[in-house]
Amino acid sequence: MLFNSKKYIKLIFITVLFIITVFFIKIILNKLENNLVKIEEPITINLLTSVHPNLPWGFKAVESKILVLPGEVKTIEYFVENLSNVPSTGIATFAYFPKQFGNHIRKLNCFCYDAQTLKPKHKDNYSVVLLIDPEVTKDSKTKNIKEVTIQFTFFDYKEYEKNKS
């Protein structure tokens, strides 16, 4: 009887150990799966544009809202037009909202901070190439952000240079 009792206790111990191991493996796999799902969820980016009143330009994003997956390189197209009868030069600045998301956006190519000159009534397309760093899904400040706004503003280049000095 004593031998059977030891076997029974050993069997219970192994069973409990197996159940605990399976439980922890399931928790670990669930956390890994949640992280993978977060990476695959797209982030909505609202694209706002504005032009300072001293610059007679029209400026807008071709699409006002885009979806971007973390780790994806995305090209964003903008339409710009000189509405006046004289050549003019503008320069664009940008801002991100919420601010902490800006740490995870990499501009690989951008028309911003370069003076752009348009002939009278001339229309053109400008583009921005962005990369959303996949770390955005792991950063405690950004991992729950699902919607971001990027705003570009064009200013008259001469006025911009005066104010910059």
C-alpha cells in the first residue's frame, strides 16, 4: 500500500507540474501573439495642410487619411499650386500630434525645409516618404495610439527667412 501511495503522489506531482508548465507556456504564447497582432494593426494618419496667408498657394494632400503598418515605408503625395500671377517661393514645416509619436516617424525623403519655387499658376506634386518605426508598438507612450495627425504648413520663404533671423 505504501508503494502505491508514493506512486500516486508522484503521479499527482507530475500532473500538477505538467499543468503549471502548460499554463505558463500558454501565457507566454498569448503575450507573443498579442505583440504580433499589434504590429499588424495599421495606424490611421490624418494629413492636414495649411498655407500662411502671405503665400498665394493652394496645398492639400492627395488623400486626407491613410493607413500605415508599423515598419512600412509609405509615400504620401501632395498637390500644390501657385494661385498668383507672379512666381513665388514657399517653404514647409510640419508637426505631429500626439507629439510623442514623432519619435517613431522617420522622413526618408521630404519636400519640407527646402525652398520650393512655383511659376505663376503652376501646379506640382510633392511627396514625403515615411517609415513608421515598429518600436512604436512597444513604447509605453505610443503603443496604444491608433490615430495620428501630421500637419504641413507652407510659408512665404522670404517671410520665413526674415523671422528665422
